[in-house]
Amino acid sequence: MASITGLAKDLVPYPGPVPLRRRPTPARRPSETRIAPAVSPADPGLSELAQIEVDFEAGSNTLWAFMRPHGRPCQNPEMLADFSRLQDDIERVFGNGGPDLNYFVFGSRFPGVFSLGGDLNLFASKIRAGDEAALVGYGNACVDVLHRNMNALNLPIITIGLVQGDALGGGFEGLLSFDVIIAEKGTKFGFPEILFGLFPGMGAYSFLARRLGTIKAQEMILDGRTYTAEEMHELGIVHILAERGQGEAAVRAYIAGNRRRRNGQQAIYQAAREVDRISLDELRKIVAVWAAAAMNLTDRDLSIMERLVLAQDKLRGKAQAAQAAQAAQARTVPARALSASAR
């Protein structure tokens, strides 16, 4: 994996967004559901990434990025390397007098899932091998990416997390680093790590304790339950609720509706980062606590973790089957139309 540690040591930490709640304009969501092919970016200054689709819309100066994971919809090391490379590209292309960038939107193309979090298969193998250093390295790679994102790459942009499927564990943690979270109704959020004797060690406690207080943060982390987007909206974690299938339309409505006030909103997010800082050092210290705790897991804990991996594999299989069915249907419809016109 490409080295992605130590890239954000000089960035200003960000305590979290100021809630913004707007009613999205209903619209139809694009039917695109492909999962994993590499996608060339629309802007030639951005790299082609294996697991992240990138598209720059010049009209609104918005950069859209969607995860297309290889295998399970989790944060595998290659995905993390892609995200770090994308961050490098954004700073290079849009910083230092480059073209304007107003918004960075990040979502997932995996049907029904934003992200299921950390690479549990990797965790289990490293724990069984007694390789604590590998766990620390993985965790540091995660928080390095998260720390850069929560500081908006030190650019005058607004970052938006688009949730069209479930966000669990590290997937939920990653979302907490965005200025604005827009989620479709019925999507699920939660931290299942306590079910196998761990806790989310890559940002969750730091973010939630500052936003909700330490008692509520501990409750959410320790109860192991899933929360709906509606519940997260009530808590102020999700800022905008969208109807099912209308997440992208809700993002576009938010951007269009904030055209005149974007400058002030971006500035208040930047000011918020100065109020209650989260340092990279804090995040890395918590990673070390997490990795040490992981080495104490029992065989039973690891068996639960590995069963979750199997469940994620089945989810991947269902997504592939749905993708194949949609592709077959797409081929059938034109054929029927051609046959009808021939008659």
C-alpha cells in the first residue's frame, strides 16, 4: 500500500459541523449501480483511481467522488490509498491559484451500503499473528485521511457526505469528518465493534464527545445498536434528510439553494475548527489504545468478527447478482423495442 501517514501534521483540526437543515427538492435518483470498475476522472488533472469514481462539475464547481470497492464494501488498504491520492490531487489541482472548487461530495456506488467500516478480515489475521504494529499502521492511515478531510484540505470548500446506504463502524466515523451529512431516510448508522469486544478507534469518540457530550458518545459506542437516519437527524449528526433514491438530488438542491450564502457558510465551518480542536496526535493516541485492546481479543471475539466477514461476503454476492440482473434487463428492453418496431 502506498504510504499515507504523516501527511496532515500541520493541518488545523476540526471539531465538527454547524447543523444545516433544509428540505430537499424531490427528484429521481440516477439508476447507476455498477460496483467496481475503474473510472477515469472528468478533469484531466485528477488521477485515475481503482476504487473511487471522480467527476468534476464545472457549473457548480463541485467535485463528486463515489467509492466502488473491490470485494466487500469496507475500507481496505487500497481504498485508503486511493482516498489519500485523491486528497493529494485535490490540493494540487485546486490549490495555489488553481480552478475554483466550492464543494466536495463523497458517497458510495455499492447498493444499499455507504461503508461497513474497517477491514475485519485484515484485523482478524493481524490479531491472530500478534502483529500489533500492522494494526497501528492501518489505524494511522485511516485517521491521517480523516484528519485531512475534516480540515477540508485547508481549501475554502464545503465537504458533503452523501449517505445512500448503511454506514457502520469506520464508515460512520469517516462521515463525521464532513461539514454536512445528507442521508436518505431509512439508512442505518452505528458502531457494532463492541459486539466483538472492541470500540471504534479512528475518530468516533473524538467527534461524538465534542458534538453530543461524553455520556451520549459512550452510550452510542457501547450499546452496539444501529440508529436510523431519522434518529441521527434528531441528534444533529445528519443535517439533511432525503427521500429514498433522492440523495443526489438533495445534494444538488442544497448546493443550488446556498449559492448566495456559500461564502459565509464555508467561513463559519472554518471558524468552527478553531473552537474545539481535534489534533492528529489525539487521533493517533486513540488508535494506539484501539490496537492494544485488539490484541486482547479472545478466540470467541475473533470468531464473531470472522462471521461478520462472511456476512459481508454474502452481501457482496447479492449486490453482484442484482447488478447482473439489471444488466440483463437493460439488454432485454432495447431488444424488445427493436422487435416491436420490426413488426
